[in-house]
Amino acid sequence: MTTAQLFDAAIVGAGPGGSTAALGLARAGYKVVLIDKSSFPRHKVCGDAIPNNAMRLLQEHYPDLAIRIREDAACPIDGYQAFWKGRRIAQGSWSMQAINSARKSFDQVLLEAALEEPNCQLAAPHRIQTVRRQSDGNWQLTDNHGESFWARALILAQGANGDFRQQIGMPSMNKSQWGVAGSQYRTQSGSMPNRNLFFIPKSISLPGYFWIFPVGENRCNVGFGVISKQPVKLKSLYEEVCQKDPKIAQFLEGTQTETEFQGHKIPIPTKPIRNSAPGVLLIGDAAELVDPLYGHGIDKAIISGYWAAEALIQGFAKKDLKSFEKYEEQIQTRLWPEMRSSYRKMKWLSLLTRIA
Ligand SMILES: Cc1cc2nc3c(=O)[nH]c(=O)nc-3n(C[C@H](O)[C@H](O)[C@H](O)COP(=O)(O)OP(=O)(O)OC[C@H]3O[C@@H](n4cnc5c(N)ncnc54)[C@H](O)[C@@H]3O)c2cc1C
């Protein structure tokens, strides 16, 4: 690929947010480059539970893609059970068939859909280090080897790691409100029930939860996430919980570890922040769009990616990329009500966990 060409949009990060935005722009006829530091397919530390809101958006706007995900990359989930310190406190199912999907497959299917569009290219591996708006309004993105890309507009979709906010003239991310979560894959020789299990473990006094989510082929994603203002030794806490919580140990009996436990940070938003500036939009984790209670963000990455593409398509049509007020309003009015309610529940959970 020659990097000297001017793209309509450059997107940093080919996760669910970046690929959805690329798909929207490329299908509307705009030239897009998706830039990622990893080669694909790549693993992403996650719980692999695909929120139904993500599938709803894909089904409505890209039904072909929703079918491909369900057929090629999904483990159907019939329901859930939740346990509080060893006792079952809830169980149920959802009105729409839920799915889990290992991120290596899920992200790949989304990326391939975008790359099938002739206007969309992937540049990987390239770790973007600097983004700069030039005097003509175009963006120059430069990677750690000094290679540059140029584009009329920029979408920042690089996830929770890496913050380009200061480089685009915005305040940097609020680092005091972060969660940390990690997971590993386990296998079992027999089949597993298709339901997601949530646990508040016995011995832990930090707000958070432990999960066992089946991902198909007798594999499950087992993980643990907490919110803490102090540094946490997550792997040791995870191992302690696996061994000492009798309910969790019971469910894990007979499983073999397939991969190492890996941790990753999760932004925990407390209030809406601006996610756009002239010529640039932030989406997904880079925009701190994560449910503060569950730590889920795949749906918000896909939804904000779709809206960001719409915002740019309208901006290109009007030859005006100065501001994206509709995008800001969509985030505030359509994502924040649920996130605000989850934030309140997370505060209650935090209090209850400490008291119990
Ligand atoms: C342990 C854990 C469990 C989770 N479980 C769930 C769950 O079950 N369900 C759910 O909905 N959410 C879950 N989440 C949250 C979810 O993973 C994120 O919200 C989601 O991945 C956000 O998507 P994204 O597209 O914004 O970013 P990402 O998926 O993080 O993608 C960002 C991409 O940008 C690339 N990148 C990063 N920096 C650069 C750079 N400088 N240059 C170029 N490329 C770069 C990365 O390689 C990556 O491919 C979990 C998170 C964690 C940590």
C-alpha cells in the first residue's frame, strides 16, 4: 500500500468500533484506511459476551453481517444465572437470543466485512504514535517507525490503551476511574450448558464480578474484573477466587486451562465527556463508552462507530467537518441514560460488597 495517498478517513484501531465505522464509510463510497498495531486475526482480552444491542444494530443496518456472525462466530446462549457469595440470586433469559463469541473470530468477521468493500484498506501492523491536524485541515498520522498516513477526517478507535486526546487539543482521559479485568480460556471434555454464569465471590471486598461464559466447542471464557482506585494484583486475586470460592470451584471442576490469564484496563465513566473536535471523532473505549456495572463495551463501540460514520458522511456531504453536535447528542441521550443507571447500581454494589 502506498501511504502517500489522501484517504477520506483514517481510523486508528480495527476493533469492533473501528471496523463498524469503516464499513459504514466504505459502503457510502468513501476511501478509508483502518490502521492497527496488531496483525489480524488477533486475540483481545475480553469476556466474549456480545451484548444484544450490538447484534440489534448490525441486524438493522447490516443484516448480511449479522447472519455471518451468528453462523460463523457465535455460541448461542439460552440464559444466565447469578450467584452472590455462593447463593443463587437470579436466573433468566433474554427476549432476543444472546450470543458469546471469542473476540479473535468476532473481530475478524467484522473486519473482513469492512475489507470486502473496495474502498477500505487495512494497514497493519502499524502502531500510531502521533496524530496532527495540518494547516490545510487534513490529518497526518505517524507510526512508531516514522511512516505516515494522511486523511481528511480521523476516527480514534484505539480502545482503552493509548490516549490521543491531548494531541487533538482535548483534556486527557480521567485515569482515576478505571476498572481492571482479565480472563483466560478453559476447556472441558464434556459439553457445557449454554448459559452465562456471574458470581460475586465470597472473599472479595472490591466491587466487581467473576464470570464463566461458554464460547462453543467445549471452551469457556473465565474471568474476573474489579474497580479499584489502588493498584490490584488481579491475577493472584483471580487464582485465589478460583480455588477458594466453593461455588466457583464447583463449576470449574474438570476444566483445563487453555490460555494464560491476561488482564486489561477498562475505562469506568462517571459522566459524559466530549468525544469530537474539528475533523475528528472518538468512539468505543477510546470515548470511555463502557457500561460501569458490567464492563461491557462491544455494543457501545459498534453503535458509536456506526454513528461516527454517519456523522462523517453528513459532514463530507455538507463540506463541513467543524463540529459533530448530533453525534455528541446521540451519545448523551441514547447511551448515557443506561450508563448512568449502571453507574448508580455499581456504586450500590460497591457499598453492599464492602458491608457484606
Ligand atoms: C477482561 C475484559 C472483559 C470484557 N468483557 C466484555 C464482554 O464480555 N462484553 C462486552 O461487551 N465488553 C467486554 N469488555 C469490554 C470490551 O472489550 C471493549 O469495550 C471493546 O473491545 C471496545 O471496542 P473498541 O473497538 O473500542 O476497542 P478494542 O476492541 O480495544 O480495539 C482497539 C484496537 O486498536 C488497536 N490499537 C490500540 N492502540 C493502537 C495504536 N496506537 N495504533 C494502532 N492501533 C492501535 C488495538 O490493537 C485494537 O485492535 C471486556 C473488557 C475486558 C478488559
